[in-house]
Amino acid sequence: MTNDITEMIDVITREEEHLSRSGKVELVSSTIEVSKLRERFKEFMSSLQSIIDVHTPSDSPFQLNEIQFSAEIAAKGDFKLLGTGVGVEANSGVTFVLQRKSAEK
């Protein structure tokens, strides 16, 4: 007999389709399978990697060492980039800081 326990995680988000009549954002609680959230995270990080896959010319005096992205997790487990002007509404978002790997010798 196998143990088929599915790991779940609760996520509290705000969704635009859940605006109240007063225009206030309502919070939505949902439960997402950890495996699905992990897969969506991998897809999101792969997309971010394709955005930043830029090679600096070797004669440039500058190099890109760090990039910060802010994202939020939607009720269905999708990761979404937060754009400019989102402000305090996204204060519980997720921030990803990517740093350049040190050169191997």
C-alpha cells in the first residue's frame, strides 16, 4: 500500500475580479498543491532567465551583478511580475534577487 499524501499550501492573494462594490480589494484564500506551485515557479524562473540572458561585451567597464524582480502569487499559483506603480498593494509580494555567479577558475 502506498502513501499518497499530497502536500498542500495555503495562499492568500488579492484578485482583481474580487473587488468589492466599494472598490476595496478583497483577499482570496486558496489551497494549492506544492508540486504545482513548484512547477509554476520553475516556469517563472525559466522565463526570467531568458529575459536576463544578456552577455556584456568583454571590453565593457561594467558588468551586471544583481537583478531584482518583484512578483506575486495568484490564487491559482501563477507567478506574476509586479510592474511599476503597484505600491503598497503588493507589500506581501515575493522578491527574487539574482546575482551573477562568480567566474570558475
